[in-house]
Amino acid sequence: MSATDRERWNQRYRDGAYADRRQPSIFLQQWIDRVPRGRALDVACGAGRNALYLAECGFEVDAVDISAEALARARDTALQSGLQLNWLEHDLEQPLSLQNPYQLILNIRYVNLPLLRQLAAMLAPGGYLVCEQHLASEAAVIGPKNPDYRVKPGDLLAAAGQLHIHYLDESVVQDPDGRAAALARLVAQRVEEGLSGS
């Protein structure tokens, strides 16, 4: 992303975008008990709703976003909650250089398929990739109008590569606010050769 993109995201957070989004992803909550505790990475974490939830659940969390404004809000919330996380400002269109592997990598509604392939390689043996993206759809749904910010059917499966797929759904669902959303959702696990997925 360019400096203009970075400033656009900072301005969105200054203007109160996503201020009402405090609860963690329902999709993440549905799967969290399956994932062994350890290191977790939340990419495009925004103001930290999911990263904070992971820390509350006992994970050691790295959380990455391009917006300094979003990360400042996340840090404030973590401080008020007595939680310690590692907040990193980074343009996710540039390669990540983090100390991996991770037991859990989370990617909620940030489309970057080359990054997703890199994330799959950053999982520890037995580690989980949990991903939810806006899906290309002809239906009247919420979310980005620009098709570049939506995945096509099959994109997440292809990006998961050799990971063991526990769950894949591409459909129109009801978002927590009651509006229709076209979503692609994936849960995949790195399973060592000779071992079966859980």
C-alpha cells in the first residue's frame, strides 16, 4: 500500500470507522477451542478486537496493521484491560519478517492472496489458519464494492495449499448486525506427514 493508503486508513479510524466493532469475530469464537494455545498472529488487526480476544484466551499475540491510528486504539484498550500484546505497524503488501511459527494465524476480511500463502508457511506443525473474506457475489450484500477486495470462489482453498482443510464455506450469510454478507470462510491446519488432522 502507498503512503496515501496508510493515511486513508488512519483517517477512517480518526473519523470513527469501526468504532462499534468491539466484539470478536463470531467465526473465530466458533473455532477457538480447537486451537492449542501458543503464539498467534492477527493480520490486518485494525483496532484489535480479535487480537485482544486471543490474548484473553491465553495466546501470546502478534498483531499487525498498516494504521498507526488503529494500533494506538488497540494499545489503549489492551492497557485498560491489563493485556500484553505485540502491536506492529506494517504494510502487509510488503513481506512479513516475524519470528514464526504460530499455533494460530488469523486473517479476517483483508484480501491478499499472496500473503495468505506466506501465512500458511508460517504455521507451526498442528497450527491453524482461520480466514474469513468478503466473497464475490451478485447478491445484494454488505462490504466492499470494489471486486479487488473480494475473493472469488476457490481462492481460499487454492491459497491454503497443502494445509488440511477442516472447514470451507462460500455463501451468503447473515452478519451479526442482521445484514446479508457474502463470505468465504476457511479453517485449515498444518499437519505433518504421517499425522492426521483433528
